[in-house]
Amino acid sequence: MNYIFLGMPGSGKGTQAEALAEKFNIPIISTGNCFRKHIKNETELGLQVKDILEKGDLVPDEITFEMMKKEIETMDISNGLILDGYPRSIKQAELLKEFLKIDIVLNIELSEDQVLLRIGGRRTCKCGETYHIKFNPPQKEGICDKCGKELYIRDDSKEETIKNRLQVYKEQTAPLIDFYKEQIINIDGNPPIPEVTEEISKKLEINN
Ligand code: ADP
Ligand code: AMP
């Protein structure tokens, strides 16, 4: 089965994608993580997209699609795949349709106020793990439980950038809820992380 996680920035897509990936033993592709890796490694693509991510705009559709396709080609997706952060526009969804069948779209619903609290306390590790200073703190402050590296605050967590990201979500990404109306399962993103994971598991069982 192939899954997409939809939702506002900070709604918990990455966190729940990790949990589902572990449960089903299937890989995740997070386009945001891929871009951040390119930026860190100063690749040609990284240099091209650095300013776009810092502003909170979307990387152009064709560039994002090509990067995602290349990444998928290196993965074993025989049991399925989880897409976290892709697609983010109707054009991206149309490109994806020609390439991969999507079975289920999990749409995490959360208010803007909560999203701001979540992004405000988010701490990220280069290995891909995500924490929250209050809601999901690491065992040792500032250090990743999984790999021991130092956690950092993402460059796109500034107030202006977050405002722009929410606007971009409303204009370009929210229309996907209708695009995927046949595959969508709505998830309440408000409860604590394990409870959201549990709701996703239950709803997936019902739909199987
Ligand atoms: P997204 O991938 O949608 O941008 P993340 O998974 O990075 O969102 O989550 C944003 C922040 O909120 C992170 O700091 C994460 O630890 C925290 N978080 C995620 N889900 C929950 C939850 N259900 N309750 C409280 N905090 C959460
Ligand atoms: P995320 O880690 O999902 O919050 O994404 C961080 C940033 O990466 C976004 O604000 C965009 O600038 C860029 N990005 C991630 N996924 C996409 C996508 N599917 N299309 C365009 N830009 C993307």
C-alpha cells in the first residue's frame, strides 16, 4: 500500500509517518528532509533551493517531482511507501498519478494555534528524528536519542516564514483534500502523539 500524509506544516505528518513506517516496515520519503540534506551537503540542488526553503515557499513542482522520483528509485518499495510532504500542489499530485498508485491519504487536522505551538518547540536531528521541547522531549536535552547528535531549530521556524508557510498551505496544498476525496482518511491531530498513532492504526484496520 502507498500512503500520503497531508496536513498543515507542524501538524505531525513526519512524526506519524515514522510511526507508521515502523509498524508496517515500509520506507518513508520526506521531500523536506531530502531538500535539507541537499542544502547541508551543498549540492547543486541544495544551493538552488536554499533560499526557497528559508522563505517557506514551495520548490518548483518539476524539480521536486524529479528529486522524489530519483530518491524512490534507490528504495525498496515492494511493500509500499509513505510520502511525507509530497504532493503539496495539484500539479505535483498530477505528476505523481502517472508514476505511483496512491491507496490512502491520511489528512492530519489541527488548528493554526496548535500548529504554531508545535513548530515553536520543534527540535530536529540531521538523522531525520523530530522532537518537541515540551510534548516529545529527548532523554538528554538537545541531543538525539537515536544517534546522539546535537538537535537544531529549523531555519524555516521564524515567525515570518511560518506565516508564509501557512499561507502557501492554504493556497496550494489544501486543495489536495478535494483532489484525493476518494482516498482520504481524516485524523484528529490534537491528542498526544501515541493517541494519534493509535487512531491512525484503528482507522487503517477499518479501511482494510
Ligand atoms: P510536520 O511533519 O507535519 O511538519 P512534525 O511531525 O515535525 O510535523 O511535528 C511538529 C512538532 O510537533 C514536532 O516538534 C513534534 O515533536 C510535535 N508533535 C507532533 N505530533 C504531536 C502531537 N500529537 N502532540 C504534541 N506534539 C506533537
Ligand atoms: P517540510 O519538511 O515538509 O516541512 O518541508 C520544508 C520545506 O521544503 C517546505 O517549506 C518547502 O520549501 C520544501 N518542500 C518540501 N516538500 C515540498 C514539495 N512537495 N513541494 C515543494 N516544496 C517542498
